[in-house]
Amino acid sequence: MEILSMQFFMALGSIILLDILLGGDNAVVIAMAANKLPANLRRKAILIGTGGAVVIRLVMTLIAVWLLTIPFLQALGGLILLPIAVKLLVPAEQEENVTASDSLMGAIKTIIIADAAMGVDNVLAIAGASHGSFLLVACGFLISIPIIVGGSTIIGKLMDRFPVILYAGAGLLGWTAGSMIGHDKILGTLMQQMAGTWAPMTLQIVLAAGVIAIGLWMSRKRAVQ
């Protein structure tokens, strides 16, 4: 993929959107973990904790990008991403259980550990959307992290007011999962040999539409209960 090409900017836009959609809960965790600290330490804890969390998340994603070059692991990553995409459209049953700390180091530790534990979906999504480009991963993080930390409240309100944002994000995750499966070194090649060169694109369309349809059905089913 050429730098500054249309494909590069489309992939970068996808990464930023996925970061924002999947990072909302992480922003809430950051605020909760530092909630008991005095105002003068709260900002310091958030900045240091977020910085540490970003470094760990970036390392995890770069490792995932490398791992996805191994045959079948990319297809497996795509399959794992599908339920994450559906979950985006299904209301959460309960809030994340994060205990606030009354010490600076305790809050920083909580932020980093909680973010790493919650970041598996982000890591898989970004690794799949990056098409193996470490530069895309780094740029996406640098652009999206300030947006997530600084505008989590605004992002949440926009998602509530304009549900189409969530639908687009879920569809994008389904599309990314299809791309990961369809471009796996072995499975992707077999698909093209058996069903033609359009097989990966068809799979991406089917999974994107399928994720949205299943997510909507599960969401409505839960609302009725």
C-alpha cells in the first residue's frame, strides 16, 4: 500500500473510526479509575495512565499485525472479530466493574491494566484494518487517542442521537472480518480458486450485512425481554 494514496487514507479513516467506536468504554474506565483522587492528581493520573495504556495497546497491536501474517491466524482473527461486531449493536447488560483508587500510582495501575484487558477487540480490529501496515496503526492511534480521551462524553451523545454511527461501525467490523478471512494466505487462496476472485469481496459484503442484521435482531429481542 502506497503512503498518501487513496487506499491509505481510506484504511486510516477506518482505523480511526474503529478506535473511536471501540474506545468509548475505555474512556469511561479511565475516568472511573481516577474518580477518588483530588482534582490536582486526577488529571495527572489520567495523563500518565492513558500514556502507559496507549504504549501497551500499540505494542499489542503491532504484535497482532505480525501474528496475522501467519497462515490461518488471520482467518481466526476475523472469526473472533465477528461477535465483537455484533456486540456493538447490543445494549450492554451491566457497566464495567472498575474500582476507583485513592492513590496516584493505584489509579495509574488500574487504568493501564483495565485498558489492556478491555483492548482485545480494539487490537484485533485495528490489526485487521491496517492491512499489515505498522505506519497505519501508529497514525491511527496518534489521531484517535486524543479524541477518545478528550471527547468521550460528546462521542457517547452522538452515538445515542445518531444510531447510524453504530450501524456503520458494526458493518465496518464485519467488513474487516471478511477481509481478514478472505485474504488469509491459505484460506483466502483456496476461496479464490474454488469460487473465483470475487469470493473475498462477496464474503466481506455478506458479513458486513449479516453483522448488522444479527445485531439488530438481538438488540430488539433483548428490548422485548
